[in-house]
Amino acid sequence: MTDDPRPTGVTPPVAVVFAAITFIALSIGALGVTSLVLDADVIPVRGLGAVPGVLGQLGALGAFAGVLWWGLRADPPGYLTAVPCAIGAYVGEVVGIVVGALVSGADLARGVAAAGSVALGFAGPVVALAGLAAGLIGVFLVRSRSRGPRWRWEDDDDEP
């Protein structure tokens, strides 16, 4: 045994950044693959353009990162933090689509219809699952107690 302090995981800000990158990659990739497999549009309301989808993803990313940041304040953070992360991503996606539709010049009814189709269709659960998985990864990064790889000769010990 050594008297060295036990290594800590990554800091919460770094974990949020890595988890947010993981979330956005999983979310976009899973939405694309699911859309391809089901042969269905992510946002089936016509004439809205790309802005609602982009703002929906930005809203989901912001809500996910904010909830994860809040959840990582605990010492140690619990893995159940991933559940509010998934809910936050889901709500952020839906709200972001409504805002994106309004920004793109569509009326409120079309924006709500687009958000409703995402919330009740396949896209909402896909985003929530991506938020759940990325939230678990973020908590794991903070809770992991490891240090970087080291060669034997890098240690200060004189023992063989």
C-alpha cells in the first residue's frame, strides 16, 4: 500500500464538456439512423426549414448540460442524475423546436404541431435516450477514480 491520495476523476466542468459532446453526437447520429430505418422525417411538418431542428438540438444540448452541471455538484454524484438529464434534453428539444419555428417565420400553430410530432413520435425518446446515456457517462467520468497510464520507471519509488 502507498500513502498516495486516491486519484480523483475528472472535474465536473470537464465531465460536462465531454458528456455534452457525447450527447450531441449520439443525438444527431441516433436521430439520423432512426429516421433512415423508419423512413420517416424527424420533423414531419413541411415548410419549416432547418432552423427548428437546429434550435431544438441546441435547446436539448443546453438543457442537458445545465441539468448535468447541477447534478454533478453532489459529492459523489449519483447515477440517477442521468434521469433528469434525459428529461431536460427531451424538454429542451421540444421547446427549441417551437422557438425555432417562430424564429424561422412560421406561425405558432405550425411550431406547436412540429414540437408535438417530435414529442410524441420517435425523435423525443431518441433524444431522451441519448441524454440518459451521455448523463451516465458524465457521472461516470466524475466518479471514476483513476489516473493516467504510467510506466514503472516513472514512479519515484526505488523499489524494483
